[in-house]
Amino acid sequence: MTPVNPEQQAGNPIIATGFRQEVLATVAGIPAGRVLAYGEVARLSGHPGRARQVGRLLSTLPADTVLPWHRVLCADGRLAFPADSGAGQEQKLRLLAEGVQFRGQRVVAGHFWSAAGRRAT
DNA sequence: AGCGTGACGTTTG
DNA sequence: ACAAACGCCACGC
């Protein structure tokens, strides 16, 4: 028979393991109108300190992805792209369409979301 | 199997 | 406010 993955064989309840799946699941769970920093996404995914890898992963998403990638930004509230870049413009437009407000080049702090119980004020 | 790249974060000056 | 230095390490070649 075909060898079975040990994790599956053991009846592991974990749906999917691995950095990729964990991070994508977290991003998919960000509600509209809220944003998360790359570092927060990493932490909530169980990978504290790997903010950069989150960005690296998002950069590989296909153009037609259904993931709300635009809700992920830098810890200081600025977008990860230059404001004048195509991606930067699109991200800002998507956020504005969801009611996210900007103060200059930064997203207003109140829009940051925390799934850990604390909520934006 | 190794290496360069990079949608970040924190600390330090 | 700005810049530089580091740590982080998944992904694609």
C-alpha cells in the first residue's frame, strides 16, 4: 500500500501543519475593516518573530487569491509598499472601501485587530 | 542541498 | 523623525 503520512496515521486532529497553512488561515480570519501587523499574524499563527516570513509568503500569493492580504500591514501602521506603487495604491483603496481610516500614510491605530480578546477602542 | 532574496520588527544612535 | 544593524528563515532557483 502507499505509505501514509505519520501525522494522519496517528489521527492527529490538526487540520494542517506548517508555516504556510497556519499563516494563511490566520490571514483568512481577519474581519473586514480590521487590520493586523505582519508580526501579529505570525504570533497568532504560532510563529512569533517570523514577521518577515509572513511577508515573504504573502508575496507568493497568486493574483486571484481570495485571501484578504490587504488587511496585513507594518506594525507602525504604514503599508509595506511605497505609497505610489501599484500594489500600495490597491491596498489602500481596498482598506478605504472597508472603512479603514488613514492619518497621512498610517492606518489609524484603532483599526488594529486582536483575536486574543483585546479589541480596538 | 545550498544560497540569495525579502509585502518585517526591534534596538540603538 | 530618520537611518543603520541585526535577527528571523520560507521560498524559489
